[in-house]
Amino acid sequence: MESLGSLIGDAPRIAHVTLALAVILLIALAGRALARMLRQPEVIGEIVVGLLSGPAVIALFGRPALDAALPAPVFDVIKLVSQAGLVLFLVGLAHKLGAASAGAAPRGGTLRVVVGALVVPLLTGLALAGLVLASDDDAARGSAPLPAFVLMVAVSMSITAVPVMARILADRGRTGTPAGQTALAAAIVIDAVGWLLLTLAISLGKGSLDGVLHSLRALAFGGLCALAVRYGLRTRIARNGCVRAPRTAAVFLGATALAVALAMEHLGMTAILGAALVGMAIPGGEDAPWERAVSSVSRLGAALAPAFFVVTGVTVLTGSFADTSWLLLTSAVVLGCAGKGIGSYLGARWGGRPRGTARRIAVLMNTRGLTELIALQAGLSAGILTGPMVLALIVMALTTTAMTGPLLNLLDRGESRLTTGAFAVATESSVR
């Protein structure tokens, strides 16, 4: 807030910030175009290009060039904008997650997919944390309390990006298929559980009973704010006001989310949890008048999200490449793929799904995308995860998400060949 206050009345700095934001948005457009060329989700292009832009400038022109392009006062404002964008985007994401999880109620086979796709990745996360401890990798371990570190790594390995998965399924016309419906329902429930475990990890990160109690008080405050938002929006005055002035309602929602997020951060928790509580508290339903306002808030957050990628690249990646071992990077990717893939496949088969459907579910559940970065940012800002650990998990998230499309194509081609072969055999038999 101090950076924003000092910006008022400083015309040269305002112009510099505006120019920097314009360049960041152009970088995001280039990333989307590149992703489309490679037949990847656009968000993957935004994330990769945004993360690498800062390190690329340093590699090509040196650190002074980056400092000249983004001097500390300007970078502080960009960082503030990125945090605001993340909060606003998360309001929409958490609202959809809360509404969907309320109606997901997995039963039978889907519940078994949830168990497999949650338990096995948690175990691989424990294995990754154990590897870090066994290798005495202090740069990756950090100084957070052991229970908080282990739980945060485990949760990070279990995340699935519901929005990216939904987009992949929609682009392929597979939303209504058994694999698509099962994977989406399972991912919604898993991410809801993941947020609860994430909150527990942050509370454990305080490292003492007083710290845990302080975290519980902060969560209680956030919960009270969420209840106030929920019951306030259900009143007739609020509903009518939203119908008559949807833009004003969107401004109100955005301002409320930012206020709760800042209050949670001031109380020692991460602002991300405050935004998530507000988003989940907003009443849902097809006839809910708040859907349009929530969509507007989320779109604004998504438009500012590229700034978050650039800031993360500058603050995390530039100082972590040299400290991150190849063993950690490789282990994170291998365990990340194995945990979600094997766990989801076994859960689907346990739930009675055919092998082909189980394979597709396993591939889809490995999609992590932006949701993983949000969880990692929460762990980093809480001081539980270090830069090298975040870098390894970012590489894992991007690798597994980028694999989704090609693996689905491979499965489609294999199924097509089997169908064609079976048809040819049947035709030959009928001729004979």
C-alpha cells in the first residue's frame, strides 16, 4: 500500500508502471499465441512466457537491464497489482469450486477415483519431502516446521487444475463423456479437500501453539467475514441492487475480497485464503443474480494474472535456478506424474471403469496449471516453501499440464487404430 500511495501524483512513475503493464500484457498475448501454435491451453503459454521473461532478460542483458526496466519502486507497484489480480481471479475460481463441490457429491466409482487420485499423490508428496530431508538439501528444505513443510509438499502434489481441465475437455468436445464427467467431479472434490489441508499446513507453519492459535483466530475472522458476505448477499436489497446495477455489484465484490484478503494477510495468514473464503461464500445457482458480477471480477483478475507470472519469475526463478538440484527437479516431475497417473488409474479401475476410460481419467487428473501456482504462492508467502522447492514444483506442474493434450491425442489414435482393426477383421470375416 505504501508503494501505491507514493505513486499518486508521480506522473513519471505512473507512466513507467503503465508501460510496464502494457509490455507484460503483450508478453501474455505472445504466450497465448505460442500455446495455440503448439496446441496447448492458452494459460500454459501465459504462465511459461511470463515466468521466463525476467530470467531471460537477465540471461541476455544482465541484471542491470532488468533493474532499469523494472526499478524497485515500479516493481513494487507491479507486485501489488499482481497480488490484486490473483485475489480477484481466485474469487471466481473459489466460487465455482464451492458451487460445484456442493453438487458434486461423488458416489460409487467417482468416490473411488477421488480416493486414488488424492491418497497416492499425497504419498508421493511425502516421498518427495523425504527425499529432500534425506539429501540434506537445505536450499529446498528451508526453516519451516517439519510438519508444515511435509504437508505443504504433499498437498502441492495432489492439486488438479479444474479450470484448465474443463477448458481442455470443452475444446475436445469431451465434457459429457464418462471420463470427462468423472475427472471433473473428482478434481472438484480433491481441490476442495486440498484447500482445507493447505489451510492446516499454513497454521502448522507458525511452529508453536501460540502461532497455531493465532492462525485459528485469523481463520475464525475470515470465516465470520465470509458468513457476513453470504448472508448480506442473500438479502432482497442486495439481490435487487445487483440486478439493477451489476457493475456496481462487481466493484463491491472486488473491494470486499481485497479488504478481507488484506485483513487476513495482516493477521498473519495468506491473502489467498481470504479471497478463497469470500469466493466460496458468494451464493450460487443458475438464477443467482451475483453470477454476472462474479464473472466480471474473475475476468479482471485473469487480465491482471500475467503480472503475477512475471513477478513470480523475477522473485522466485531468478534466484533459484542455481540452488535447485537436478535430482529435485527430476524427482518432482517423476513423482508428480506417477502419483496422479497411477492413483487416478487405480481408483478408476477400482470404481469399475473400463481400461480406456481409466487411462483418460489418469491423464486428465494430471492437469495442474494455474491452480498449482496459486497453492505454491500460498506456501511461499507463508514461509513454508523455499524458492528452489517452488521452482521444482512449478516445473512439475507445467510438465504434467503440457503432457495432457499430447497424451489424450495418443490415446485417441490408439483407440482409433483398434477400432479400425476390429472393423477390418469383422469385414474380412463377413466376406469369407
